[in-house]
Amino acid sequence: MTSRILVPVDLDHAEKLEKALDLAAKFAKEDGATVIYTDVVDAVPTTSPITEGERMADRLKRFVDVQRTKYGIDGQAHVALRGDLHLNVGADIIKAAKDTDCTLIVMASHVPGIKEHFLSSNAGYVASHAPVSVYVVR
């Protein structure tokens, strides 16, 4: 049983997340868990008074509100600022899981291509390095 489930989301590709979103919601309903939707954002300085993180937080909050209504679950938004632009985003997903006390990560993956034969995918990295259970959905 888990009480907090992390679901990494890329809002620019939300249409590809449906299976992972459905599964996370199913687990949340079964266990009465909270789903933490996280988007990893590049911490890029701008001249705008509104940071990229703040813009993404608003966008993610609206996404979470839709998910809560659609699935009838408790959901929260968590924006993770990317630590190093050169590293795999998987490390930031793992950090987000730790920061939000999640005991399960449910994440979408894509069909591996030639790149994944040489470099680990985000899901592969998370599954290999996370200190909590990881459910990868293709």
C-alpha cells in the first residue's frame, strides 16, 4: 500500500501520458493515495518578473485540477527545477519523489529507439536508480 504516488508529466506531451495517468489514478483510488504530478522545469533566468517555474506551476496546477475532477482523486502539483541541464532528467524525478515523500513512481515511457541503446532513457534511469518502486508504462 502506498500513500503518495509521483507521476512525472511533460505538459507539452500530455496526450502521451494517458495510460500512466489512468494507472496512477487506479492505484490512488485503491489505496486512498495522493497523486503528486511533477513537471521538471529548466531553471533558466529571464528578464521577466514571472519565472519559468512560476509559469509552469500555474499550468501544472490547472492540469492537476483536471485530473482530480476526471478521476475523483486527491492530487497535488509539484514543479521540480532541473539541477543540471546536461544530466538525465531522471535524477530530478528521483529527487522530486524524495522531496515529496512518495513511495511509488508511475511514469510513461516511449518505444525505445537507437538512442536508448547507447544512453539510458529517463524511465530506465529512474527504474534503475530510484530508492522506491517504479512502474513504467509504455
